[in-house]
Amino acid sequence: MGKTLKLLLHIASADRWLAASTNALNFLKTQQGNEKLEVVLLANGDAVTHCIQCDRELFDRLRQVILDGGEIRVCANALAAFSIPQKRLPEIFTVIPSGIRELVLLQGEGWAYVRP
């Protein structure tokens, strides 16, 4: 088995979703040979407000990230802070208890951190 590259894209503000999804899709397209590429988009702060009100183009891009093997994780603390019920989120999002904890855990596991 080849090398595994792990990219963590931290989305901390609502206006960074398009840049993050572009980064994720471009990264996933670069797979070479038998290497494995993994990508996680992690949203906290006011970025979570865009999880229930994004336009169709962005939603389609995010869904493509999932179809290409990526993940999109959303902070439960931030959802609560903005009074967003978890049940309102589309199925493409995975809710995690704490965004900041997840950032620390993933970086500790060798994920490369990028904040688009």
C-alpha cells in the first residue's frame, strides 16, 4: 500500500465554505498511483450557519466532496450557540461534540492543518 496523505480543512467562518470545498476537491483529484488521500472539512464558529442555508452550487460541491471520499464534520457546540437543531442539517454533515477538540485530535494523528 502507498503513502496516505491526510488533509484537515478548518472552516471557521461562513464565507470560507467555497474556498474549503475547492481545496478539498482539488486535493482529491491529485491522487497518484497507489497513494491514499483523505480529507476532512471541519466547521465551527459562525461557519455552521451556512450548513442550513447554503446555495445549490455549494451544496452540490460539498456532496461531491463526500462522493469522492471526504468527510464534513460540524461542531455541536457551535450549532447550539447559533440555535441550530442538529436534525435540520442535511445528511452530508457529521456532527461532532467539539470542533476544537477534533482539531487537536486530528492534528495529533498527523493530519495536515489548512485554514482556507
